[in-house]
Amino acid sequence: MSIMQEEVATNLYFDRIFDTQAAKIGPGEYYYTDQDMLIVTVLGSCISACIRDPKAGIGGMNHFMLPQGATADLDSPISESMRYGNYAMEVLINQLMRNGAKRENLEAKIFGGGNVLRSFKTNVVGDRNAAFVKKYLQDEGIAITSEDLLDVFPRKVYYFPKTGKVMVKKIKQVNNYTLVKREEAYSSKLETNEVAGDIDLF
């Protein structure tokens, strides 16, 4: 069985609309920066947490989904699905702290959890993802300053870590199933991979 890891996004480009450098992240990826740039992603059932330290001027975004399965219990710290969710969040938080952020200054904006993967019959994926990220941040004492969760529409999220500004566009007409297929493939991958291991928080 292979190991599931969060990966730093490598899709960097110049965004002509916002006239700035940008990083595009997909499922299982994250990106952080202390530069005045843009991080963008498209979410269906997945969640993105945009976390920053406004005093240190550094922030980042992740993009993750909880695995499905009978062990998916939000109140159980040893649940395999929660273990992956915790790992996905801790990777981003650790990278921010390694690069100058302080835990007590962190604030979060959270997005996603749309019910777009209608092929799943048990446990609405978006609901579980949204409940997890809210509980995680509450347990960690990280303030949620903004959120746009649930609904049935995919979202395109534009995040400017330097200022904390976020722009969200709900995609109400999807002409192809690229997003849904991408998230279904990602969900299947989560089912057959183990989490990379424990993460030590600062």
C-alpha cells in the first residue's frame, strides 16, 4: 500500500486578471508564501483552509477531502479518516510556523464542502468535510474569520495571503464533469493509501 502525502503545489503562473504571480492547487496539495501573490483552487466536496499570520505576513491554502469509510467518526481521534484530515491541516500549519508564523496569531477562512459528488450514497462528503475543518480549528484555538461552506455548487477560491483577502465564485453551470471526476479519483486514492505518518506540531 502506498503512502498518501500532502504535496506543495508546483503549478505557478502569472495571473493576467489580477496582474500578479499565482499558484494553483489541486486535491491533496497546499501552498504557502510570504509574497504578495495569489493562491487559487476549485472546490467541489473538498475543503480549502486559508490560514495566515497577519503579523508575520505569511499565509497559505490547502485542498483536502476526508476518506470515506465506517471508521469516519468526527469525535474519534484515532479514526483513519480523521487522521488524514489532521495530517492535511498540520502540514500547512507547520510550514507556516517554520517560516515565521506564530500559532497564537493564526486565523483561518474556510471554503468548500459542496454536495457535488452525488454518486456517494453514504455520508454526504461535503457535510463531513465541513464539520471536520470547523471542529479541527475550534479544537486548535484558531479563529475562523470567514467561511463559505456546503451548498451544492462548486467554488473557485482566490486567496491573497499577504492581505487575507478572499474572493469566491460559485460555479452554477458546469458544462463538463472534470471537477467531479477529479474529486472522485482523489477520493478513491485516499481509500487505498495510508497517511504518511505523524506530524509534530511546534
